[in-house]
Amino acid sequence: MRIPFRAHFALIFVLLAGLPLHAQLAVQAETLHTMAGPSIQNGVVLIQQGKVAQLGPATDVGIPQGYQVLRAKVVTPGLIDAHTVVGLAGHLNQPHDQDQLERSSPVQPELRAIDAYNARERLVEYLRGYGITTIHTGHGPGALISGQTMIAKIWGEHVEEAVIKPSAMLAATLGDSARGASNKPPGTRAKMMAMLRSEFIQAQEYLRKRDNAEEGKKPARDLHREALGRVLKGEMPLMVTAQRVPELLAAIRLAKEFGFRLVLDGAAEAHMILDEIRESGYPVILHPPMMRHFGEGENATFEAAARLKAAGIPFALQSGFESYVPKTRVVLFEAAWAAANGLSFEDALASITIDAARLLGIDDRLGSLQVGKDGDLALFDGDPFEYTSHCVGVVIEGQLVSKTKN
Amino acid sequence: MLRIVLLTALAVLMTGTAAGQESPQAFTGARIIPIEGDEIADGVLVVHQGRISAVGPAGSTDIPEGARRHDLSGKVILPGLVDTHSHIGQFEGGDASAPLQPDIRVWETINARDSRIQKAQAGGITTANIMPGSGHLLSGQTVYIKLRDGSIVDDLLIHRSDGSPAGGMKMANGTNSRRNPPFPGTRAKSAALVREQFVKAQEYRDKIRQAEGDPEKMPPRDLRMEGLVEVLEGKRVVHHHTHRHDDILTVLRLSKEFGFRVVLQHVSDAWIVADEIAAAGVASSIIVIDSPGGKIEAKDITLSNGAALEQAGALVGFHTDDGITDSRLFLRSAALAVRAGMSRQGALYGLTMAGARMLDLQDRVGTLEVGKDADFVVLSGDPLSIYSQLLQTWVEGVQVFDRDDPQDRIYAVGGYGASHDQAPEVFQLQVEATNQ
């Protein structure tokens, strides 16, 4: 029997209410994947004040009195979905729950994800049930520059409780979905590039005026150019969603011209230009390994993650954006498919934990189990990637936030 | 997979026979999951002239003299998978002119060279029900195909005893078929339009019966009515797209009123009305997707639908709805159903024999039994493990997919050129270009 969303939330609340805040929690694992060294057989993690206080083999780490104890076959760090739109995009797929794309203008870098994130969206809770504790979410593909993204923990009743990085990246798209409707620009891929270059030149000019102006002569604040300026100043990367070789190369060219940080996103044809991507030095948030091989993704391969790894390109996996059914993918399942198609178990797990944390710039507190890092864990009753295993518990900052068997 | 015609012709000339058809072939050493009967740890499968001539344990199963032997030690053999709802083949169904179009024959528009057919072979699918879409209350006649190597649609058809291509009838309710007139605007109108056409079909059928074969008394031929009469007479099973629990019950109600045979398709709310479905004796072909929603009707879909229907005692199968899910991920649908509580046996049955029964092909496919078509897949390991690879697909004793063959492998994993219609030729050009 399914529990209606509100009731489910209430249940978790009751569950949490029974525990002292920042309870002391011990998690025992037959296999503990710390992602900071080899996995530990019969491992223990102690969490205090929401942070990992101690971890190691049970022979070295005793469980002090008063600790709540959880046990599982396999324990991993809380999983990280390196790119999704859930929270802005909702499961009903109706206008009122689709805030990932504003179509009024092709370039709107001033749109902030925190102003549209719904922490109570059912898909957010759904993902957590599969061990995902952190998401990089926000404005989606579908406009030349659709807006900003954010990084959140999957908990809390509203965005302030969830967010850990309010302005993570600026989302851009090159390709068919970025074409303007009914003859509005950009109508072609070349026009997309001309518009982007023009936008960044104007932003450079704005920064120059703003930063060099004498007091009292500063230009009026321009939220649009401020946001582009943050990319130019290296404060956040431009994340370009593109699938085909020409657009991927164009994105790299643009980033080199303006000297900003770039993250390639999707990149279905990355496997065809591995050398160029590696030499660019830019990381890739790779398309879901089970993405449909249609349209701009017609040349995608299930082995993409393995090919990127072999080429030495830093990457993380994502659930991506889905416009229809299913409304979201589950990044755990996607990593599993990569592991079934040439990527090693360790590398596949890294792509949704420590490698994702590095790519998102949050590896100082997330992505691996190390003393001082957040006490975020996912508990499984078997190999996390097997179809027939289950996620049996999810811990965020020492609190058991899900114990349903999924 | 689709071979270059010239090479095939050459092979035929050289051997004087289509390989695999004339001389028996024996597959040894594999764990055989026959679906009907217990698993065989070390089994022997013998096929001859496209059919299974023997299946059983090593040692007590005779291998005919001169049989071509295939050592499959350590591998697993499962019957070919039956996809009860797929959109491969680049076909077209009904147009925008009417909400019910029972005269539409989807098979006439299939492109047998669609690379998605080859990808489906790589996914282990050997039989598929190709359906027009759900944007109509009734979008046309579906076609059941065998995923043989073929270059035109005729190579793929399964023929009924009267020589016509086997298939069902696609219907839908809920929101997809709600559109501007002449399409319905509400659920009640949807049901009314369906009932109106079935009443007409009953009258048409009665006129034919009353004519007692006298051409003078026969009503004028009406292709639309002829299609519906086949449904009324049970010659054509209705495959009914339906999601919401009340829409599912509407299908059961209409099926009972007009006495047509029906397979429920998708059945997102199956967990709510599993008992009613089981009591009606109606089969369900479910879709397994990664998360709920994407459309309002699917907001409550759950991985546990298979388990709910199984526990209620209803017949459960699966489908890809390719491209909603990829044909190469069909085993995954069953595995995720098991994750959510369905029995392993029920899930494997759901991929094979349940589908065969839903397509009236239970005497030909769905299990590994003597006399049935030699349609089977070879896996590197357990069918429900993500780490198992699908190595080979055989249809009627002919290998149509071989993961070790680079031309086939590209369809299994993707990559440049995997999605072109006539990719083998493109691939061949690539090979030639690389070799220079």
C-alpha cells in the first residue's frame, strides 16, 4: 500500500521527532565503501553532530553507549546526482509544477533556482528513497541560457533548509531544444553561438564599467549581466548541455575565448572526441547511461562512461532531464548500467559519490566517508547496482530520513 | 542481424542450403530455463528446421548424428522474449480524421530496416506486438512480428490460418485520446463513442450471419466494420492502453458488454484494482518505469504492479513501449518487478509465456518445449542480474544477434551509426575507410 505523500512526510517527521536532534548514530556495514580508500569489511561509521566522527573496521572502532545503531550489508556515502531538474520539475508534468524552463526569452541568466525549488516535490523524496542525498538541480535544458542551478540536500521542508550552494552553475543549451519558437532567435546553431558571444562581450563591458567606475558613476545594476559576469570571473561555471560533436566543440571554443570554467553536460557524442575533451581540461556531467538513442542522442553508447574513464576525462553521472515518462531517472540505476557496460564497480560508484562531489566543488564535505565530512549514508541489502537489491535506509547528517525498502 | 544480401546469397550458393535450417543444431552445456518445467542445470537444446526437437538434461537427451554443436558451457538459455507492446519499425497508424479507425493496418507501413528492430534483437526480443499509438480511442490493427532477419515487412510477419497477418486491435482511454472534435473531450464521451461503433459492428455482423452466405443478401463491404467484427468474434484481441484505475474498470465493463477479448496495456493503477482485474480473468501487460508521473495518469505507477497482479492471481506480462523504454532493457523490467516483490518465476514467465498467451501465440513461442519455434536467447549469466550480457538471439533456429560480431555489437551498445536505418552498409563503409 502506498502512503500518500503528506502522510509519508508526517511519518518521517514522527520518526525524527523521536530522536534527539543530531543524535549519535553508528552504522555497521558488512561492506563499507568509504570512497576514500579501499572498502572496509565489517566496517563501522560513528556520526556525531551530523559529521563523521570515526570510522574503520569494527575491530578498531567500538560503538559507545547511547548510540543508535543501524546495520546493513552494504553502506556507501550518500549518493550525489550531479545534474537533475527535480524540485523545479514536478512529477505531474503540468504547467504549475514545471518551473525548470522559462520560455519568454532565450537568455535569462538572472533566474535563480532557489526561487523555484519545491523541497516537498514528490520526486525529490522519491530519489532519496534510492540513497540519493544530494542533488545538483535547477534550470533545465531547452533555452540558450535558461538560468542558474543550485545544490541541495534532499531534506527539509523548504529551500532554505535544503540548499547548500544556492548558485552552483549557469545552465546553457546548444542544440535543437534551444531553438526559438516561431522564428524567434536563435533559429540556428550558428546563431546560438553568435548570441552567446555577444552576451559575454556585453557582460565583459558591464564588468569593466562597474569595476573601474569612480564612486557615484557606477552603471545601474543589471542582474542579467551580473550573472554572466560571475561566470566570467570564475565564480561559477557555465554548464552547456549539448549532445553532438559540433556543439560540444563550439562550447569548448567559447569557454577558451572568454576564459571561463566550462562543464560539458549530456555529451552523447563525447566518445567521438575524447582527445579534444581531455585536452580542453573541462569535466563532463555525462548523460544518463540509459538515455534513449534518438535524435541528437542517436549516436550515444551505453559504454560512454567507460570510454570517458579510459580516456582520463573527469566525469560524473546524472539523472538528467526527462520531458515525459518517466519524469525523472534514478542516478543509482544509471550508474548501475554504466557498471554493467564496461565501467568498474568502484568507478561507477565514484561517479555518483566522490567524483560527482569534486566536479560540483563540494568534496570538502560530501562524496566520501571521512572524519569531519557530513554523515550522509546510503544503506543497501546487497550490491547497490543489482536490479534486485534494495536501498534499505538513508541517513543525512546523522539522521535516518528514510527506512523504506526500495 | 540484417546481413548484406550479397553475402547471404553467396553463403546459400556455397552450402546449397540456408544454414541452420536443414541440419539439426545442438546447444550444450548451458543452464536452460524452459519456463515450462524446472530449470535444467546442464541442459541440451536441439533444434531442427526452425523448431525445438529436443530439450532436456545432458546425458538423457539424444543429440542427432551430424548435428552442428554449439558449446554454451556456463551460459544461460531462456526462451526468446515476447514484447507485447512496442513501437519499433517506423510505422504509422491512424490519422487525425476520426477517433476510431479499425480499418487501419499498421503492418503495411513498417520499415523492416529500422535499426530499432535490430536493437530489439540485441535485447533478446524475438516476438513483438507492433502497435499504433494511444492518441485514438481505436488507432488501428496491430501486428505480431517475429524478429527474423528481414529486409521487407513480409519477412517478419506471422500468418494466421487464413493467410492474413496475425495481430490485435489497439484501443486507448484516458487522456491521450481526448482531443478536439471529432475526438472525445471527456471519459464518458470516450466510452459512448466506443459503444456506438461496437453496436454498429454487432448489427453488421448480424446482417452477415443472416445472409447465410448468399452474396445478394450480404451488406456492402465495410473495412471499418470488418475490423470490429474480427474483434467481436475473438479473432483479434484488443490491446487496451489504460492507466487510471477507473479507466481500467471501464475497459473491463466494455469488454464484458460486447464480449471482446482484451489485454490491459500499461495499467499504471493496477495495484488499486488488481482484484477486479483478476476476477474479470483479464491479462495485464505492464510497463515498468523508473519513477512515477510524467503525466497525471501515471502519477501513482509503482514498480510493485507486477507483484500486486501476481498476488491477485491475474496473468501478468511486460512490455517495452519502445521508445518509452529501450528494447535492450527489457530484462530489466522483469528484474525491477522482482525488486518490488514479484516472484522470480512469475517475472520470467511474464517476459515470455505470458506475452505469448496475450498474443494467442502460446502454441508457437514462449517456452522451450518440443515442437515450438526455436526462439531463444543466450545470456552470460542470470537473466535478472544487471551484470549478465545478452550474447545471442535465435529466431526459428537462425541466429539473428551475436554480441561477438562487431556488426551486431554496435546495435547492442550503441555508438556512431547504430541508429541509421541501413547501418550495416554504413558500418561496412566505416570499416573500409578505417582499413585504408
